Amino acid sequence: LVNQLPEANLILLRHLFGVLHQIEQNSGVNQMNAFNLALCIAPNMLWLPSPTGPEEESRSTKKVALLVQFLIENSGEIFGGDIAALF
């Protein structure tokens, strides 16, 4: 799916998850592991198109957080090679 994105979107995601991956690599110092980063970032990345009840929003946020956590933890494999070289 990532390869089907427009190039600009792919570049943006590669850089975003590169930064998040670098932060996660220092979680021993900053306490921001992939799970904590995902909880902070997920609500701002994807959301339901129409207002729903709090229960559905909570369920949706958890799903997005799991996706974001997966992307952070696997950013090198998903977005290609040495993601740190972007910086």
C-alpha cells in the first residue's frame, strides 16, 4: 500500500516515521517507546469522518495507535533501508 501513495505523501511519511523511529531508539533516556509515541501521535493522524459516540472513537483511536506503533517499529522495512540517513 505504501508504494501506491503519491510520491509527496510517501516522502512525508518516510520522514515522519524516521523521526519517530529515532525518538523511539532513545526510549531508554526519553521514555518514549513506540507505544507511547503512537498514543501521542495517532489521534492527530487519522480520525473518523463523522462524529460518533465516545465508545466508537476510543475503539478507532486504539486501532490507529496500533497501526502507528507498527509503522514506527518497522519503519526501516516499510519505508526502505537506512531511514536515519534521511537526516
